[in-house]
Amino acid sequence: MLAIPSTWALLASSGALNAPPRILRASSGIVAGLTLFAPWFAEPDMPLLRAVCAAGSVLALFRNLDVYRDPRPWRVSQRILHLVALIDTRRVRLVEPRVDWASLGRAALFGVVSALAVGYMLVLGKPSSVAGYSLRWLAGAFFTYCSLEAFTALLTAGCRLFGAGLPRLHADPILAATLSEFWGKRWNLIVHQLLRDHCFRPLAARFGVTAAVFGTFCVSGLAHAWLVVAGSGFKLALSMGSFFLVQGALVLLEQRLVVRRWWRPLQHVWTVTMVLLPAPLLEEPLLTLLLGP
């Protein structure tokens, strides 16, 4: 059970160190890199805990880049808070504390659907047919979508209760007309911002937009694969990473097909189909972490 304390201790330490001169910056990067090993402090029979700690290690690397590349002066407390927070603290605004009933209602609704999806998969058990696996992956897709909706809504409501206003964290991806809109403007905007700032923009400036799009999906694939490596091994990690490589290729194909000019209902059909068809590559590793092999 040392995995979580060690992860957060290393995160806080790297944040405290991330300041001029260069020797401190380098030390901060080394400490942040050490968080990559924190998941192995958890027992092998706790794959979900290992995956959560791995997510913290990836977050540490990106948050350190936030601080390193931001020219403004940071107090030690600001750096540490930024490293251990799930959200970008620079985008939080002070607001009047209140109960955000809309976000709480959204969290409850999607939380119930997510729980029902998990319950169905538990009842279904390990499939023995193509139809069974198809139902498992479809239920997994519902779980993935609804659990992220519930989590971001609950996080928004919790912060608002204490007077912290957050930017939009998840923008109804089901309404996306194209894959570019789905991944670039709606899905998991916490991760999207990190990838945009530290992958897409630098790559686009040096190699062009096309290379930046695919390169960003490659980095996303590696980051997601690392979560699965820590919890379930390399085979399922390869599956997870492949999903994001496929999505990157499909986004580039979508641009060549000029999908944004298609009839609107056909755009939605394209987007939903291109997310769901490769979804087993993503869902099987996630479900193995959640439900076991």
C-alpha cells in the first residue's frame, strides 16, 4: 500500500524542486521520472491501484513541463499544488461557493449508468463467443463514457462547493460530428490540454500539422499503454496503445475525406462508428484492470 503515498510524495517533491537554477530543474525532472516506478510498490494482485499510480506518474511529467515552460514566478506552494492537482491550477478561478445541482445531477445520472454497465458485465462474466465479447465491449464503452462524465461532473461540483470554478473538463463528446472534434474539442479536456500544449503545438511548429496530429496520438498511446503495463503487462498495453495509433490514422483519413463537409447525420455515423469499431483494443485492457482477467 506504499504505492499511493510514494507517488504523491514524489509528485510534491518534484514540484518543490522545479525552479531556477538549472540544477534544480534537472533534479525535479529526475524525481518526476522516479514516479514511473511507484506503481511497483503495490502488490501484483492490485492492478487497478498500479494503474492509478501510473496515471499519477504520467501526470507528474506533464505538470512539470507546465511549470518549466511557464515564465511567471511560482511560489513553492503553487508548484506543489499544481503537481498534485488533477486539473490545471492556472485555469481555476475564484467564484462564489454554492451547490452545483446541475453537475451533481449529471454525476448521479452517468454514475448510475456506469454502475449498471459494470453490473451487466459482472453478470455476463467472461464471454465464450463473438456475440458475448461484442456485448462486453459495448457495455465497456458505456462504462468508459459514463464514468468519465460522472467523474468530471463530480469534480466540477466539488470544486464549486469550495469556491473554485473549473473550465469545462468534458464537453458532451457524443455530440461530436467528426473525430477531430471528438478528440480535439470534447473528450477529456484535462488530458487534451496537456497533449495540446506539450505535444501538438511544438510538433506542429517544427514538422507541420499532419505530423503533429499523428505524433500527439502516439504520445497519448504510450501514456495510456504505460497505465496498462503497470497493471496488466505488455500484451494488453500493446492493445491499448494500438487504439490511439488507429485513432490518429483515422483522424488523418477523415481530413483527406473532408468529412466536415458531409451531411451532418452522416458525420455522426462516421464518428461513432470509427470510435466504436476499434474500441475493443481499448476496452479489453480497461476491463481487465477493472474486473480482472
